[in-house]
Amino acid sequence: MYSEIVIKAKKYIEKLLANMEKEGYLFHNLEHSLNVFKRASYLAKKEWLDDELREILELSALFHDTWFLKQYDKNEAIWAQIAEEWLKKNNYPEDKIDIVKSTILATDPMFKETENILQKIIKDSDLDNLWRDDFWELNHKLHKEITTKSGKQFSYEDFLLRSWKFIGSYNFLTKTQQQERGKKWEQNKKELLEKIKQLSS
């Protein structure tokens, strides 16, 4: 059961991100945000977070990609701005807002270290698509989104090489993710390497 503020935030996000896919965000859209939200909420239970921490995590997951509404690249300054503004309007405690912001920041691909369980869970949740059955479908969508929205043009082979570098360097941060996604992770890595070899031959 979600708290009142989480339910309210979810409705807000569903409205806010409703047209993202139509605007060319084939990966970073409402579906992705809700998938991250659901996985984060699930991992919160499996990792035995209390209700207060779970609420903070769920809010962080809902807002973690809203910065795409403003600009695609060079968005560090607005990473958690939308969440902060909305939470303040809804009288959410300042100390908890600060935790939400730092948790959202952990989803930045350049964010190297995780400081607590909230950051570990949201990072595992945000990257959960790498270890799922729909990995290839989402991988294609992400490649198309990047080339159309960021203006960075590179071949699908180059994109797969970047994916290989990323997926090969990431390690699960929660025990639950290790136990539930480990096998699929190895399978996706193997398929990714095979496809790269096929394209380069």
C-alpha cells in the first residue's frame, strides 16, 4: 500500500510524462519511470526498508527522469529540481526532500559511488532493463532516442559496443537483484557480445 504523498505524486507524474513517447522519448518515458518505480518499491520490501525510507525511495523513483522535460543533455543542474519544487508545494519535510534529491542523483550514469541502501536500490531499479527479457527491444528504443533527441549520430554497432562496456562494468548493488537477475544478466551479456561480433565481421 502506497502512502498518500506517493499516490499523489504518481498521478502527477502520469500526467506530466503522458506525451513523452510521442515527443520522441522512446526509452525515457512514462513506462520507464513506472517500471523503475515498481521495481524500486519491490526491492524496498525485499531489502526490508521501513515505511519512511520506502516512501522516500518511491518518490525518488517517480521523479528520477523528469529532467528530460527541460533538456536532453547538460542537465545536471536540473537533475532533481522538478521533484524539489513539487514536494515543497506539497509540504514535504525539507530533510526528506534532501534525501530524495540525493537518491535521484544516484541514477546519473556518471555517479560512481552509492552511499546508502536507497541509492543502491534506485540504481539497480533504473538499470533493471539490462537484465530483463525485453532488453533488446528497449536497447533499440534507446539507440533511436539518443540519435534523434541528442543529435549524437553513431552506428548501431558503436552503440552496442557502448552497451557492452556499460553492462560489463556494472555490478548489482542489492542482494535481491543479484539473486533474481544474475542469470539473465549473463545471458544478455553473451547475446550482446555475439551480436557485436556478427556486426563487425
